[in-house]
Amino acid sequence: TGSSRPQRMLKAVQKNATKGDPQSVISAIDHYCRHKEWAMNVGDDKGLILDSVLTEVNPSTALELGTYCGYSTVRIARLLSPGSKLITVEFNPAFAEVARQIIAYAGLQDKVTVVEGPSGDLIPKMKERFGIRYFDFVFLDHWKDRYVPDTKLLEDCGLLKKGTVLLADNVICPGAPEYLKYVRNSAHYESRYYKSNLEYTKVEDGLEKSVFLG
Ligand SMILES: O=C(NCCCOCn1ccc2cnccc21)c1cc(-c2ccc(F)cc2)cc(O)c1O
Ligand SMILES: [Mg+2]
């Protein structure tokens, strides 16, 4: 059988990006997905919002749910301060394998741990497996109907602290209506919507930033 879309994306990175240069990896993926094959990376429009929220939070410990090919993983890890860590969870082993190679090509492998499996099983194991006390930042970009149950799970496992920032992708397209209701109606979150576009398109999408109030 032929190559997969993630494998073709990896080839584009190896061909067009400079090893050890995260920005060139980001640009190579954006160029490939805009001009060759669309793919569900957060993309360059929403990516700039992700960058600005990250710079503001400057997390010591970050969690990403939904690695895919590692595009947002590279965007996040490149902005982390020395000694800070990012754990990223991917359900699909083939995606996780491509992501590890793209993260390594960017030279960010020492800041990132790619964990394979369902978020519902892995979140309760974060403390014992990775010595995590809590996360300062969480990027939600996995199955949209898992945003609410996994947010509740993070709360119940004591993995959020006062001030932890949750940033959710795709709250408009494909949409996460129950999540928007949950964080916007809860006294435990201060939420704000950042309007943008679905990656590489003119379709509206956006990110919801929610600060946990404890
Ligand atoms: O579906 C999307 N992402 C999710 C992937 C599976 O994630 C599964 N998954 C990853 C870790 C993980 C951990 N536990 C369970 C499931 C877990 C997704 C989809 C679109 C999109 C928009 C318009 C379209 F016409 C078609 C697609 C855009 C996006 O930006 C997305 O992020
Ligand atoms: Mg997404």
C-alpha cells in the first residue's frame, strides 16, 4: 500500500525544513497543508493565538490531548522555558510514530513525551507515571466529545491548579458545543473566545481559553 498523509507530511518536513529549526518545521508543514494536502493541524492562523497564550502562561508543565503529526506539539515545545515539559497524548500509534519523528527533527525531543493511548485511561495515571503534580497549561485538540469528560477528569484527578489555562481547538468547526456550555456556565472557569479560521481555510473556527479559578 502507499504512504499515508502523515508520512507524506513527514517527507515534506525532511525535504523542506532545517534539522533543529522548529520554525522551519512549522513553515514546511503549513506550506504542505496549504498547497498540497489539507490536514488537521491547528495551523498558522490559530497557531499565532496558541503562541500568544503560551507566551503569556509560560507553563512549566503542559499537556496536549491530540498530537496527530506533532505540529502543535512543536509550536508549544519551541516556546517552553528550559526545564519545562510537555506531555502529549495520541490515540493512533501511526500518528504517534510520525509525530515523534517530526518532534525529533525539530530538535525538541528532550522537552516532549509522546504517550499513546486513550486520554480517559491516561489522565488518571499522569501523577504516578510522570510525577506530575498539576498542569499549568492544557491544549485540547482530540475527539471533540471528549473535551468535557476529560476536563472533568483533570479536575477530579487534582491535575488543575488555580490559574491553569485550558485552550481548546475547534470549538466552532467541527465544534464542541457541550464544552462551550460547560466552561462558560461554570463558576470555576473564566472563559474567552478567540475567533479565527479553520486551518488553511476561510471557514470560521476559534479557540476557547478558560482559566481554572480553583
Ligand atoms: O477531529 C479532529 N481532531 C481529533 C483527531 C482524533 O483525535 C483522537 N485522539 C487523539 C488523542 C486522543 C486521546 N484519547 C482519545 C482520542 C484521542 C479535528 C478535525 C478537524 C476537521 C475540521 C473540518 C473538517 F471538515 C474535518 C476535520 C479539524 C481539527 O483541527 C481537528 O482537531
Ligand atoms: Mg484541531
